[in-house]
Amino acid sequence: MASAVSAAQAIGEYLQAPDDLVKVAAYKKKLEKEKASIDARLKNGVKEQLQATREGLRKLLSTRTNVQSIRDEMVLMENEFNDPQNMVATFDQISRVSVVHRNFEQTEEMVNNLLEMNSKLNMLEDMLEEDSRDILGPAPNLLVIHYILNQLEAFRNQTMHQAKKASPSSRETLIRWFERLNTVIEAFDQYIIALARNILNIVREGNRDVVVKLIKIAETEGREDEKAIAIRLVKKAAKLDAASRFKSMAANARVIKHYRSKIVRAITDSIKDEFEAAYKRDEGNPTEFLNNLGWIYQDIIRIENEVVSCFPPGYEIYSHYIREYHRALNSTIKQLVASEPGANVLLVLFEWLKQYKKDMKELNVPPELLEPPLLDGKEQSLIEDYLQVIVRKLDEWSANLMKTELEEFSTRKDSPEVDADGLYVSQGGAPIMFQMVNQQVDLAMESGQGAILARVVGETQRVMRGMHEQWVKQVDLEYKKYIEKPEEAPPGLPDYLITLANDQHKSAEYAEALLARLEPLVSEKYRVPISQHLNDAIDGYLDVAKKCTQTMIKVIFNDVKPATKNLFQAQWYDGVMGQVVETMRDYVTNDYQIYLNPSLVEDLIEDLIDEFLRVYLNALANAPKLRIPAATDQIRKDVGDMFKLFSSLKPAAEVEARFEVLEMILGMLEASKDIVFLSFWSFAKVHGPNIAFVEGLMKSRGDLDRSAVSEVMDSIKRKVKEENLTDPPEPTIMSKVTIPNPLSRFLRT
């Protein structure tokens, strides 16, 4: 598009008036000449470029030939160097004379060094003693001592290396000669470590040059260590020819010094010692110890301003000092906490730790150097320690209470007590528990700190949660014993389930009252966690109560299991639902409605209806061939009996809504094959397609043959696909129905 516009603009420059059209032929001729000129220049440029490329390739080929020639000459030179005997006829004689000469020189040098060694050691001992008198400097002889000692050590290493093939007596003699040197070397090493442990004190004395000398020695020894290690690695790789070319191979006996790592370790040890001394000074007064820790920040400033410049950057000495100060402080703080100080000390420490973080931030200390956090980032554990007595009592009291109540629940020696409202209650239970809780909460409120109150509430909720878990396990255990070993289970499980459910419901009410009392007393910051903790506790109590009512329902259905097992079997047509109805009525009206909290009774009846529907629908889903219409008549009678029972326990309209699924299923069983789809559609709009269940239902109809079932299901599946019918957003009772696999249904039929 842009090129088209440019062409139009160029033509417009030539054709600006009507008379210019006469000149088109001239313009065309002019443009053709310009094009021919440009084409000629381009052709010449391409030709020159091709010529230059050919010349470059010709030079590259020539260069490759020269390189190969040089390589051949180098190979020839290397071969002649490696085997001089090929070039020099008397090479063997020259080599032997050279060896003899070298041996004479080395022997003379060794004798002179041995003779001079004692005088040098006398001088070194005097200088070392002079410098050691004042460990803080100025250490005027440090570099001189190291230089001479390094020479003597190299001489020792070389001598002992050459004496490897000497007789044992000769080697023992040399070892005795070098014993004094070894002692001086060891003393010097100790002096180096002592200097490293006092670097900060040396800098305080103004002797920074001593630190510089120390690091220079460490760097020199480090390079020698690297050489020795490299040579040993070469030998280890069995490259003896390469190794023999190193003159320093004779120093194979060198002792690796590791001065750098020793200096760094000494700094670490000195920091630990400093903190230990500070803690010991004020061990009897932890608060004073914390107040006197200001020297930490002074040291950090001095390290940054005066010590760092004495070290090469590779040491990262600032980072090392900060990390070790932080770690030593962390260790000391942990030691302080482990000594179980008073509650006031723990609060002082808690505030000090918060201030420490602020101070280190003001000093621009990188956060990554302050790892791990003091007390592993668990400063809140100080609050826990402060509350330890309160929490310990709460734990002890709740444990004792649970021990007593669990024993009463499992043995069931006595009948439950009845309160003023005629409900079953435990002898202690909720009142005792929340009396303890309120005592601890009141103590926490006296501290005036919302954090402590929130923590007490959190600990209370933790204890309650543990009690909830114990109760759930105990209920499961007792029900399992009731079912599997009824002869060993004490009587009265339903009564004690009622008692426990009432107790948990009462506890939930106490927790709500506590929440209402605390919320106005704290700020929004602590109101949220307190509300969350207590709401969790309330939910826990209600969950245990729910567990109890669900277990009561299990007890009922365990008693009617002989009847429910015969649902839709041959015996069912004679009527088995009467036993189920009377058993449920007996439990609910004679026990649950009388002794169970009314709020829980409502929930229990809701769950009881759900469980009946689940059992009945599962039995129907697993039914053999049904005798139609006898089966539908019996189902309608069953539904009527159960509806009558549940209508006496809650509003009939609510029960009717719950039983609607049975009416819909009855409609599918009673409808002819031509109008089954209409009944199915009413069912599916509420509960979803449930194709497997519906297909099993159709196959169980004794009045439909296989072709009729196939015809019905084909129309249903086709309509479901066309309408894109899916399961409802919220699961219904049908989600609890277990559909048998085709094989098991075939075996039943």
C-alpha cells in the first residue's frame, strides 16, 4: 500500500497540468534511460562482489594449507623433544652427569640449611614470643616470621620427600631434626588463630594493618594449598609424565594449611564466646542481659566501616559476621527461653525481638542474612510460654474431664441424669468445661493485651477440637462394638448418645455466649481470630452432636435390618414395613422426642427421612423382577405408612415434599410403555436423568419384556440428549442411590 502511494506521488510530480500529458512519451524515455543506468551499476556491483568472494575463498584454502604445515612441524618438534636420544648420541652420559651434579648441589644445600635451621628457629621463637605478648597488635614481625617459616617448611617438605627411599634410621634422624621446626609451626598456627579470634578487638585498638597482614598470609598459604592439591590430583589421575614436569612435585609432603577456613571458623568461635560471656555476666538477670545487648549494633557498624576493607571481596566478611552474630544471638535467646524465665521476662523478650527487627532494618542489613529468624520465627511462642501455666491447666483439666466422661460413656453403669427440662445430661460435661474456659479467658483479659486473649481463645479451641476428635472416635468405637459384639457391649448406648448430643449442643450455646461477651472488648485485629476460633469450636460441638444423631439413626436401621433386607423380595409382598414403622416410632416418640434437645430432634427427623429414602431406593435399585401391579400397590402402601409416621413428627407438607421422589418413581412403574416417558420427564427435571437407575427400574418391571424396555429407554435417552438434560446443581436424594452393575442384576434375576 505504501509503495502504491509513493508511485502515485511520483507520477503526480510529472503530471501537474493537462499539457503535461503530451510529454508522457518523453517522460517514459527518460525513465527507461535511468532504469538502464541503474541496472548497469547493479550488474557491475554484483560482478565485483563475486570476484571478492572468489579471492577470499582462495586465501582461506591457502591458510588451511599453511596451518597444516605448521601443525606437522610442531608434531615433529614435540617428538624430537620427547626423545632427545634420537638427536644426541651422548645423551645418556650427559643425563647421568646432570643427575649427579644436581644431587651434589641438593646435598650441599640440604646440609647448609640443616646447619642454619636452629639459629633461624631461635630468631623465630623470639619474634613470635614478642608479638604474642599483645594479641591486639601491632605484630611488627608477623610477615617476617611467616616468610622465614615458610622457607623452612618448604625445606622440610622437600627433604622428607627425598628421604622416602632412605633407611628407616635416616628418616627417624631427620624427623628428630625437624621436631623443633614442627613445634614452631604449630605455635605460629595457634598465633594465627588467636589473631583471627580477636579481629574486631584489633581493629578497635587501631591496628587494622595487623588484620591486613593476617589475610595476606592466609591468601599466600591458600595459593600454596591449591598448588599442592592440584599436584596430588594430577598424581591421582596417574599422569606421571605431566606431574614430573612440576618442580614443586618434590613438595608432595606439604601439610595443607586451610588458613582461610580456619580464620573464618575462628571468627565464628569468637562471636559465640562473646555471646556466652555476655549471657553469663547477667545470667541471674535476663532482663538486664537484654537491655545490655546494644553492643551488637555498635559492632555491626564497626565491622561495616573498618573491618570489611581489610578483607578481599571474596571473603564476604560482612555477610559472615552478620550471619554469625545473628546465629549466636538466636542460640543465646533459645538458651534464655529454655531456662524458663518469669512471665515478665518473656514479655520483655517479645518486645525486644520486635525492636531487633526494626534496628537491623535501620542498619540496612539484608533480610537474607538474618536467617533463620530468631526463635525460628516463632516469637509467638513467647506468648505461648507466657500463657504456659494457663494452657497447662486447661490441658490437664480437660484431659481429666475427658478421661472421666469417656469411661462413663464406655461403661454406661448408671442411667443418664435428667435436667429441669426433662432432657438427658451428663454429671459434669459442658458446665464444668466452660467454667474452666471462662476462668482462663478472664486471666488473659487481665493482661490488657488482645494478642494474649486471642491466643488463650485459640488454645481453648485447640483443646476443644481435641475433645471433639476423641468423642467422634469413641462414638464410632462404641457403635462398632454394639453391632459386632452385642453380647459384650454394655446396654444403654442410645440413651448415652442422647446425653452426649445434648451435652455438645449445650457446649455450643456456651461458646456462643462467650463469643458475644468477648467481641465488644477487643479491636478488629483480634476480633476476627477470636470469632473464627470460637465459631470453629461451635461447629465442632455441633458436628459431634450430628455424629450422635446419625449414630442413633444407625441404631434404628440396625434393628430393622431383617425387615429392610426383604424389601422387594418375595416376603415383601406380604408386608414388612409395619415392623420398620413401629420400630422407628418407638425410638423417636418414646426416647428421642422426650430426652433429646428439640433442635436436635428436628435435625434427627430430617436425617431419618433421608436415611429411609436412601435405604428404600437402594433396595428398589437392587430389586429383582417386580410383579406389577402387586409391587406398585405394596410400594404405595409402604409410602403411606411411612408418610403417616413422619407426618406425626413434622409438618405434612414438608414430608410430602421429601416423599415426592417416591411418587415420581411410582409413576414410572405404573405408566404404560407408551407414556413412561412423561413420568420420567417429571422425575428427571428435579433429580436429573439417572439413566442407569431408570433403566434398572424398567428392567425390573415384570410387565415389560426386553424389547419394550429397549424401546422405552431409547426414547428416554434420545430425549435426554436432545434436551441436553444434566444433573441438578444441588445433589438430591438420588445421589445417594447405589446402582448395581449389570452382572449382579443378571445374577439376581
